[in-house]
Amino acid sequence: MRTPISRLRTIGIYEGISYLLLLGIAMPIKYMAGIPEVVKYTGWAHGLLFVLYMMSVLEVTLTHNWSIKKVAAAVVASLLPFGPFILDKKLLKDEEHKK
């Protein structure tokens, strides 16, 4: 995680995993088994990773002069369940190899 792009890629993967865990495991446990604590802790972890992801997007934007289109793609990716993984494959991997 030495470069801004590699940090964004790493944080994005963790953020994506936490989102999938929140939606696919924690929410069903909360509503089917009546255990709201699972969402509380998974949601807290996901929230922290989301903030780190957005800070990383800002860092990459400033250091690599990202266009509004790339920034928008990164923001939208964070809102979709598999978005960070798609962003990583389509944009960040190529971007990291350019430098």
C-alpha cells in the first residue's frame, strides 16, 4: 500500500467485502434471528471502511488529477454491492500499471 492507487484498491476490496457481509449476512441475521447486534458491529466496521474509502478516493483524485467521471465512478461503485470489485478490475488495476 505504498501508492495512493494501491491504498484505494486495498481499502476498496475491504469496503466491498464489509458491504456484502452487512447486506448478505448481518441483515438477514438481524431480521430472521432477531439479533440486531450483528448489524451494529458489521455496520460500524463498514461505515469506517466507507469513510476510509472516500478519503482514499480524495487522495487519488488530488495526486492523479482524476476527472469528474472517474471520481463519480468510484463514488457510485461504493454504493453498489459489487461495485468496488468492478471498479478495481476495470479502472484501478490499469491506473496502477500506468504509473
